[in-house]
Amino acid sequence: MATDKRQFTLRLNEDNFEKIRVIAERSKRSIAMQIEYVIEEFIRRYEEEHGEIQLQSEE
């Protein structure tokens, strides 16, 4: 299955990993999708407070 998502390694301490696993389970998401959701929510809230983040366009 093709995807446009960038892969990278993320290291978490054991407690944070287990807590995210529990939250993901309760939300019926995979751990990866739960982490992505949390990041998206953080970005949304950040931009609400500080304005939209402008990305450099690829030329």
C-alpha cells in the first residue's frame, strides 16, 4: 500500500509508550495513528494561538 507519510524512528520511555497504547486502544486507533492524532491536535492548538505556520513550498 503506497503512502505519502514520512517514516522516522521515535523513542519513548516505557511509561509514555504504555499510556499511549492504552489511549489508542480506548480510541480504537493504532499506536501510530494515536501519536499522529496527538501531533495534529498540538499543531492545531499551536496555530490557533500563534497563527498558521507557513511552510516553504517545494520548487
